[in-house]
Amino acid sequence: MSEDTSRTVPPASAQTVPPVLWEPAAWEDSRLGRFALRLEADYGVDLGRDYEALRRWSLEHLDTFWLEVWRELRLPASPEPTVALADERLPGAVWFPEVTTNYAEAMLAPPLEGPAGPAARDRLAGGGVLLGGP
């Protein structure tokens, strides 16, 4: 009886390695990384350039984290928020209770300047929308 070789996997040395299609940017070159580094400087915390540490800190400091996200994104608001999460009961959590914002104004604002600025403008010109900033 002959051996069926139709399902034989070639040895590892004969297999070709597919090219890497994407690699994340260095921590300090990503917007999230720069945000985390600013949180470290402003709040004296050590997030260790680690997504999991940032996630844990965000859960332990919900109000502070989301206020900082609001500021980072430079969302238009009247007045500037001082409380992000007034009531965290679920269901019924109350987010940014003192703020009035115009959704259309926020979404149609020109892209922020910085590394994502030109990309955002290019994408917008091509029919898609990508909001970004420094």
C-alpha cells in the first residue's frame, strides 16, 4: 500500500513566511501612547507603556479618565466639563451632566492639526471621514 502524500505538510524549513502586513507604532508615536504619557506626567502614575495598565487605570479613575479623553479630543462644549460621570449606576449612568454640545459641530469640525491632520483631510476629500489629531 502506498503512502498518501496529498495531505503531507512540508517541513518548516520549506514553508515560506508571509510578509508582515502591519506593526503597531512605537508607544510614543501613537496617539493613545502620547495620551497615556501625558496622563503619567499630569497624574504621577506609571502606566509602563502598557495598554492593560492604561485600561486598569481608566477603570479605577473613571471620572478623571473620561474628562481627560474629552479634553484630548477637544470636543466643543458649553460649559467645559468638570464632571464626566455623575452617576455610574447601570442602567441609567449619567455622563457629562453639565455639558451641552452640538453633535454636528463636533463631527463636522475641521480635522485637528498634527500627525493625523493631513490623513484626515485626504480621507475626507476621498469621501470617507476620519477624525484625528495630535
